Amino acid sequence: MVFARRTVRDLKLPIAFITQISQSIQSQLNEFRALEGQDMFPGDKMVLIKLDLRVNNTLIRDQFLWDLNNFESDPEEFAKTLCKDMNIKDPEVGPAVAVAIREQLYEITVQSVASAKEVRVSKKGRRGSDLFPACKVGGTTVDLMKYFSYKSSVVRKRREWDVYEPVVDHLTQEEVEALETRQKKAAR
């Protein structure tokens, strides 16, 4: 209630908004409490992140697996390392890569929460792994046990190397203009 009053005062809203803001906050808290204690991504969950972006004269195409349960993973640090490894000098590329990763992670999380709500409504009383099928979020969530048993290695097979190899092209100004022209035509 205090937050609602301060918000109304700070934004110079009519006093009637205090009740509406308080009710909105309360309903969001109740919704959170209903999901509290449930793992968003039970087990090891990997998602495929795909990069296909152009920043200034640098074109980057890459795909890699991202562990949703590893909260130590940092898109900014990943982008910095990618730029260093690929010898990318443009200072705008790293932040663009990090934003692209964060956007995809955000979409996956939103879809997972929506999925949890749907399943929770249809399967009242069930908990745990029943809430999240192995491949739910647009088919991009990967159950690690499906690909790696305890006897196998996480090292990729040689035939998979080219699939997960980043591609970085440095474009000339003419190539950038031609690419922009094709994108404009495709947008129409």
C-alpha cells in the first residue's frame, strides 16, 4: 500500500489509482507464490542460441548451447570472449551479441513461465518434472540426458564441428549497402 501511495504521488495520478495499483501488486504476488518452490527448468536444460546479426561491417553467424540452470553464465562475458577469440575489433559487436543472447533467453523464459501456468491449470496438484516436458520452448530446449549418457563424452563429434563453428565476415562498404538493399526488398 505504501508503494502504491508513493507511486500515485510521484506520478501525480488520481488517488483512486492507489487501490488499483495495490490490487495489481497483490495479484502478481499471489501468482508468484503459486509458482514459488517449483524449479523453472528442472534438471539440466540446454537451449540452442542462434546468432545471425550484422553490426557495422561485421557479420556474425553462430549457434551454441546455453545452460538455463547455470546462473554463472554471463552473456556479456561470453560476447567479450567470442570477440577476443574471433579477433573482432569493433567495440559495438560485443554488446550487440550480448543483447541478442539476452533477448533469446528472455523469450525462452517467458514461454517457459506461460507453459508452466498452462500445465499447472490443466494438471492441478502435480509438481516437478511433470510441469516441463523435455522439449517445450519452441522445440529448442534440449534434455541433456537424451544426448549424453554417463558413458558418452560432451566433446562434439567431428561431423558436428561445422554446425557449431562461428562464422565472422568483415564486409566492405559495398557489401553492406548491397545487403541493406536486399533486406529492404525482402521487407516489402
